[in-house]
Amino acid sequence: MAQPLFSLDGQSLITPESFSNKLPSPNRDDETDLLRTAEAEFAIVINIAIQRFSAGKNLPDAVRWLIGQLHEVRHKFGAAVWQKLIPIIQDHPSAKILQQCPFTRWSFDKPRGYSGDASLIDFIYGHPAVAEEVARSTRLGLDIFDYTINAPGPVAVRERRDILTRYVDETAARTGSDTEVLAIAAGHLREAEASKALAEGRLKRWVALDQDPESIGSISSQFHGTSVEPVNGSVRGLLARKHRIGTFDLIYAAGLYDYLTDKVAIRLTQICMDMLKPGGVFLFANFSDEMADDGYMESYMNWELLQRSEADMWRISHRSATEDTEKTVWFGANRNIIYAAIRKRS
Ligand SMILES: C[S@@+](CC[C@H](N)C(=O)[O-])C[C@H]1O[C@@H](n2cnc3c(N)ncnc32)[C@H](O)[C@@H]1O
């Protein structure tokens, strides 16, 4: 897998240009011709989509079709051509239509200054925190939203949240009243809302670390008086061992590795392994290279993710943890997100 051009830290902006090396590319000589062909293919696709939007019938299905077509175009023409096609798509009048969808618009506008902020994920969760923003949308925008949040990627993200809740609750059941959990890049910690262990006061502490002070503020007010401990910290701080936060029975990161180079991912995983108690588990998730929404996300949403294969997840796990650890890698139900879990020896 090719690597993005930079390593994410607390201050980095995550933009499509950072990922331009990711897909296999054609010869430079062929590039101009290919770009013309790709533009022509996009023109056909978007004209059909706009006709379907104008007809006003079964809009979610029209959006599903468009997302599928953009995925095909992205893969067919390779990284160099696709990166040049992205601004063409973003400047096309269709962007004004698709960005009426509140989820698409938030991602494109990046109100918090970077891609993939916790409020963006709240659209996927259908969380009341973004209800006002959704309500401000046009009828057409809401119809598009109807499909975008039910596309395979968002479906997988909702499953990921539920998997995290389950891991926390199972850890509490296994380890008893001393359970200590660390969420890295916690966002708004929405997985805590359904946690029985948290609600029943069975966790000693659930440390929620994120680089965004707004997200930390949201966690502080929502979970005030519980065992949740918000920490304004970053991957950079963890790598420098700056945060003195102790050891844990469960550490997890969701929505973070998708932005990390292998080098940073491996280093972070090693540090997390050091922060685990004996028998503890480190779990990390990544969008898989089988994800279906990438073309739409990278163009109309201006949201790039570093997709990983099963082999990529195994490589990170093997390079980060000793042989005596128990490692597993598996796909979520629709294979758009892949997981790795590493259990430390008891
Ligand atoms: C896609 S959200 C995921 C939120 C949450 N884990 C979830 O699954 O809903 C990504 C989060 O990663 C945080 N983040 C990004 N880069 C970070 C870094 N270098 N250190 C700590 N947090 C980071 C962002 O602030 C954001 O809240």
C-alpha cells in the first residue's frame, strides 16, 4: 500500500491532496488522454444522475447509483487521474446539488478545520446534536441524505460504534470493578451512550482522549459525574509519552488509523501495547480497501481516508506486538471496515 505524504498529528489538516499517492497510476504520457476520457465518463454519469434528480423519483436510488459510478471511475483511472478529476467534480454545478445534503455539506465545509470531525460522525449516528443542522436542509438535500447516511460506509460506522460498546461491556464483565478503558481519538464518545457497564457504574475509569477541545468539551458536559475522564491530548503526545494516563484493560482507536501512515500506526500500536495491563486488549479499526463510497467521499465530501487491506492490518499487528500476543483480524458485516485486536499475555 502506498503511503500518504505526511503523518497525522494534533494540528494536521487532513485533505485529499495528502493522499495522492494511494492508487496505482498510469504512465505520465497517457495521463492527459486518460483525464479527458475520465472527464467524459464523469460528464455522462453526472448528466444521467441530474436527470434522475430532476425527475424527482426515487432519489436515494439515484444517489446510490451515482456513488457506485464514482467508485468505478476512481478505480478505473488510477490515482494521478483521479486526483485531477476531484477538483473538476467539486467545481461542477452538481456539487451545489449534492452539498444540499447536510452530511455532504458538513464534510466539504469542514467547520472544525479538518476532515472527519466528531460532528460529521454524529450525522452518521443520527444524533440529536446535529438535528438543527439537518433541519436547515432543503427537501432535495434531505432526500440525498436519506441515502448518503445509509450507504455502506456509514452503515459500517454505526456497526463499529456498537462493537466498541460491546468490547467495553465485555471487558467490564471480564475484569470486574477495576476496569480501565482508554479511547484514543474519542470524538464525542457516542459508544458510551449505550454502555451498560458505564450506566451501572461498573467501570473504574473510561479515559477519552482527543485532540479537538470542542469534542473534549462535549464529552465533559455529557458524561459529567460518570467514570468518563476526558483528556485533551493527541497521537503526538502519546508517541512522546507525554500523557501520564496509566495502564488499561482495553484500549481502542476508531476513526483514527484511517489517517495514519504505517510508520505512525505501528509506533502508536507499540505504545498502546505498553499501556495495556496483562491480559488487556488493544483494538483498532480502519476503513477497508473494499469500501464502496470512496469516490463520492473524496470528491463531493472532500474527505479522504487511507484504506487498508487484511494484509495491511496483519502487518501493523505483527510489527507492533510480540509473538506471544494473541492477534485477530476480521471484517465488519459489510466488509467496509476492518478490525484488528491484540491481546497481551496474562
Ligand atoms: C472520525 S472521528 C472518530 C470519533 C470516534 N472515535 C467515533 O468512532 O465516532 C476522528 C476523531 O479523531 C480525532 N483525532 C484526529 N487526529 C487526532 C490526533 N492526532 N490525536 C488525537 N485525536 C485525533 C479527531 O479530533 C476526531 O474527534
